[in-house]
Amino acid sequence: MTVFVDLKTDTVQVQGDVDDLGDLSMDTDSYVDMFKHQAEFFIENNISNPKEYYDKLING
């Protein structure tokens, strides 16, 4: 599943389905909401590389 979030226009575009994520308990709307909040967090905290940010959190 790929989620494109445009915070300026408050729009979200979803490609794919949550079924691709396996046997998890969240529905599509919950995932979209989570990704939207993550995008807001990244922008507010000037995080341009989320993978690098999470790698630093995990590895110290």
C-alpha cells in the first residue's frame, strides 16, 4: 500500500490495499490517518529522511 499525503490541500491518495500489509487489525482509514499524522510530524520537525530518523532512534 502506498499513501500520498498533501498537507497543503489536506488530501490523501491511496494506492493498493491494506490486505498487502498482512494480518493486522487496522482498517484502511486507520492506516491513512496514521500516515497523515506521521507526515505532519515529519514536516513540523524538519525531517526530510524518515528512514534515517527511525534508524537513529533504533540504533542510537
